[in-house]
Amino acid sequence: MSGVEGYMYPNEVTLYWSVLIVLYPYITGLVAGAFILASLERVFRVDAVKPIYRLALLTALAFLLDAPLPLQFHLGHPERSYEMYFTPHATSAMAMFGYVYMWYLMAVLVFEIWLDYRREIVLLSQQSKGLMRVIYKIMTLGSNNISERSLRIDEKVGWIVTLIGIPSAFLLHGYVGFIFGSLKSNPWWSSPLMPVVFIFSAMVSGIAAVMLIYMAVTKLRHQKIDMRCVDAVAMYMFYIFIIDFSLEMLDLVHRIYEADESFRSLDFMVHTKLYFSQIVLQIFIGTLVPLILLFLTQVGQFGEIARKRIYVLCGSLILIGVFAMRWNVVIGGQLFSKSFLGYTTYKMALVTREGLLAAIGLTILPLFFLWVLLKLLPPWPKKEMQEAAAGD
Amino acid sequence: MSGFKDVSHLFRFAGLFVIAFLVFLVVRVYVVPKSFGEYGHYRAAAIGEIAAHPIKFAGHQACESCHSDIADTKAKGAHAHVNCEACHGALATHANDPSSMTPVKPDTLVLCARCHTASAAKPKGFPQVNPADHMGGVPCQTCHNPHSPAIGSDTGKGAAAGGTK
């Protein structure tokens, strides 16, 4: 049989979880990472990341809106997907994920963004015209109260929401890792470290994505990049990356030392079918290179332009590396036979519902969502925004 | 009263949640099938609907009542416990009215290879061959009687042709 080496059980020959299932934990991870970055300012009072706070929240929302779409594209009958929420079963990890998702979307992200933007929303509802005025009016929920006391209350409630949001973000992405880690039949996935590794890699990728988006958007607006902010973001990204790398290595060392009955088969797979995506992309290009570069920026003295270039390079490599990690988990877990006697091949289609073009489209879509959100709720300094609003 | 005024917008947002939850409950009443949960975590009416499907398999007793010669041959061979319709397909229509359709004979090159192609996962005692090496395109029933496959038992075209009507 083409693409099959050795012996595969009949139901293992075709991969049922495609590139879209790779995309799903990747995008969910970007949400969690972007939110954790926002919480640095709100909860941990890291003033340096203030310029990126709102952008991080909007990025998290844009990617969160996109997160369930790969799953919908993957389903044979997406029109039935709502059923698991109307008749949920406690043993259904996906049904529980839906509730965590809704909680995170509405009770955390939308609520926090609404609280943070409420003053601007009320002002814009008075200053805008036409359709935008109607939209802003609806967004005020009929309350124009922006008294000092009400805004102070918003600030306090927002702080509490962020505080609740941190474990929620961990829960959201931990759940994605849990879905894989809890599959005891698959030795490539079954590991209690899986949710933790997913969370930390999510934080690194989310921070990298927001940093790149901030630099790109600022450049497009012909504004000056706040290097104090980007330096601080890169520093946190570096620290979290070290933890992420340590955890992944711990998982690897544990597997090598334990060397259970699946080890020889998995080891062979890593050195053959997954060599490029795991050794080259994930570990070397996506982890070691950005780690070394970020380390150099922490210990060395580099000019502003050099730092910017290093950060852009590191951010891009991290995004590639974390995507490769998701790929290796999802696709890698389906390439080997549970008999440990054979391997199959994943052939990605191009123009199908679960093909490459759909995956590219779903990766770009959150940037479109973000563009709409940036138009609706500009995260730029308030003075500038008010001038823009007054000029409309 | 002004104290409440400064937090009223929070209640408005909370109201959204209440409305969303109420809409969820109302929609749930309409979209969850009435019989859901009657016996377990599934739609009880599905049992009746599935039972109402027309029967497609006749069962080996029905086949044996007419094709008794084949049944006798089969009972002595290694395929004694393989049901007729496992190879010949669902034939309730034929059993109910034999003249309504004539079953198509399976292509043994495809059918036999489905079980007997060599594979490391099959038990050692199970007869298995590499089809290309073993028969080189010659149909299996040339040498084996599919109903009693040991060579010498009752081989040849006549044996595989079927029994009396």
C-alpha cells in the first residue's frame, strides 16, 4: 500500500486528524499567550508593556473567534456540532471545551475589553455618525455613565476579571493539551506533562505573535516602536521560553529514560518521518536558534535596529517552531502503528475542506478579525484616538 | 441611589448573560428531541426508527433451506463457521423471492485475498499467502472450493458454482 511501511492496522492507514487539527491548538495557544501578556500589565503591573496591553487583548479576541473554525471545517456534519452543547455528557472533553471556550470568550475577554474601552465607546457613540454611531450605541448597552467613580469601579472589576482570566486562559489551553495527554491508547500523546507543555509553548507563541503584530501595526501607522515595551516583552518571552524548553526536554529525557515498549518505534519515527519537522524545525530552528538569539539580547549591547531585527527573527522562528510542535504532536501521533511495526504517511490535500488552502485561510482570517477590531476599538493612546474621533 | 447608578452598566452586562442563558434554555427545549434521555444518554425514539429499517440479511438458515448441498460441503470444511452472507453479501431480497434477483458470484481473486493476504498481525496458524506469488492471477476456485477450501476436498468449477435452486 502506498505510503505505508511495515504493518499498520486497517484503521491507522489514513490520518483522520488533519492539518486543521494542528491549527486548532496552535490558534488557541496564541489566544492564551496574548491574554497572559495583557495580564502582565493589568495584574502584575509591568508598566513597560502598557503600550501593548490593549493590542494583546484584541489579538486574543481575534484569534479566539477563529479558534473553533478549524474544528467546524474538520467535522463531517458541522451543522450538528451544537448538539453536544445542548445534551452535554460529562465524559465528553470536547463538550466541556465548548463551555470553557464560551466562558473565556464572554466572561473574560469580551467583558474585560468592554470594561477597558467603555469610556471610549461612550465618547465614540456621541461623536460618531451613521452606522458607526448605532454600533457604538449598542456597545454602550444603553449606559452613558462615565463618571469618575464608575470608571474606578470598572478598573477594579477589570482587575478581578483579569485575575480570573489567568486561570481561565490556563484552563482553555490546558484543556487542549488534556485532550491529547489523556488519550492513554496513544503513547506519543499520553503524558500528564502534555497540558503543561502546551500552556507554556502557547504563552511563548502568543507573546511572539503580539510582539510581531505590535511592531508591524506600529510600522504601518508610521509611528515609533516603543523599544522599552518591546524589550520588556522579549525579556518575558525569553524567560517563559526557557521554562517551556526545560519542560519539553524533561518530557524527552523522561521518555528516553523510561524507554517503554513504544520507545523504539517512536524513536525511529523521530529520526525518519518527523526528522525535518521535529529535529530541524521544532528543536533547532524553532527553539535553539531563537533561545540563543534572545539570550544574546539579554546579555549583550545591541543597537535599536539590531534588536528590532533580532526580535522579528526570533518571533517568526518561535511561531514556526510552535506550529511545528503542534504538527509533531497531532500528525506524529497518527503516523505510527499501535502494533509498533509500521508507519503511514500524511498526504495533505490542497484545495479541499481540510486542505492547505483552508488552513492558510483560517490562519489569515484572525488578522482580518483583528483589523476590524482595531478599526472599531483603536488601542492607541487615548488622546490620539479622541483626536481621530473628533476629526471624523 | 447614585451609588447604584455607577454600577448599573455592570448589571446591564450581567443581564446579557442572563438573556443568553434564557435563550439557551428556550432553544434547548425546541432542539433536544423529546425522547432524549428516556433510557440513557441518547434518543430513545432512535431504537424504533432503527428497528423499522427493512431487514437486509436473510441469515444462513434461510440459505441452507434451499442450498442444502452447499451447506453440507461447507459444514465439513474450514469455512464451516463463515456465514454465507459474509462472502455473498446481504441477500434477504433473494431469500424472500429467489426469482426477484440472482446473486452475483464474488470475484475470488478479491474476496479470498481480503482475509488470506499474509500479514504479521495474523495468527501463525491462519492460512495466509502473498496473492501475487501464490496464484499469479489465476482465480482461487481453480484449485480451492471456496465452501471447503482444503485442496482435494471438492475442487473445481463445479464445486464453486453453487448448489441446487
